[in-house]
Amino acid sequence: ADWQDWEACSASCMGGQTWRARSVKTEANDCGQPAIGLSMEHRPCNVNVPCVASVDCLFDEWSDWSTCTSRCAGLSRRHRNIKQHGKGSGVFCNGPMEQNRHCQVDSGIQDWLEPTMYLDLTTLSQEQSPSGLGGLDSSGALMRFQRVACQSGRGETCK
């Protein structure tokens, strides 16, 4: 007899089985030849059908850089989130979620008006001051000078 139609696949994705059948239309009598061949066939189905639609990863935009953690030799950070995770055969997320960079608020020479940038010049004499660093000028007037290294306010000295 003719084969029946293929049955529905046993799985909608990632592989299943389907089958079809046939039956003997007329059985052979004692003198005849019996039917030869299979009465049922099986085959795989939906093998390459993914169960999850393929979706590529998408990152959100980077956040703004954070403020510097220190006035001298600090660190600034920014981050991003995953907007959409990769699924199925899609591209999965690859890349950093956070970035760091070195930062420095001060240039190493601080503001002239910042009082902590000056040595106590009330006790400084010409003998205590090596040439070119300040002290008394040629007229005997007290001079102020600035430190090159800055401080962060937490006792850290810029390098």
C-alpha cells in the first residue's frame, strides 16, 4: 500500500522524530509471497531549528566618567550595563563593563592663593634657604615661594 503522510515532529526545536506508516493492502494466500519491506519509517526532524530566537548582545551607553578620587594621581571610572543579552545563536556580550583611567585634578603646582602651598616663612632666614628657593631678597624683604609638589588634602604628595 501507499505510505501515509509524515506525522508531526515530536519536538518543535533542536531535533525530534517523525514517522509514517503503511499497511498491507491484501495479505498473501498460502501460495503467494508475503509483503516485503518496512511497515513504518522514522526520520529526524527540526534538527536545525533553535528553541530560542537568535538575538545579539547590546550594551547600554557608557556612563559619564566619575570625579577623580584624588587631587593628585587619582582614578576615574565609568561603567555600562547590558541592554540586551545574547540568545540562541546570537553574538554574546564581549567587552568590559567598567573602565578606569588615571586622573589628576591638580597640575603639580597648586594655586598661589592656597595657604597650604607656602612654607612658614616667618622663621626662614637667608642662611636656611638654599639659593633660588626664596627667603630674603637682596633688599631684605621676605619672599614667598610655592612648592612644586601638591598635596591631596589627605596627606598624599603628588609624584
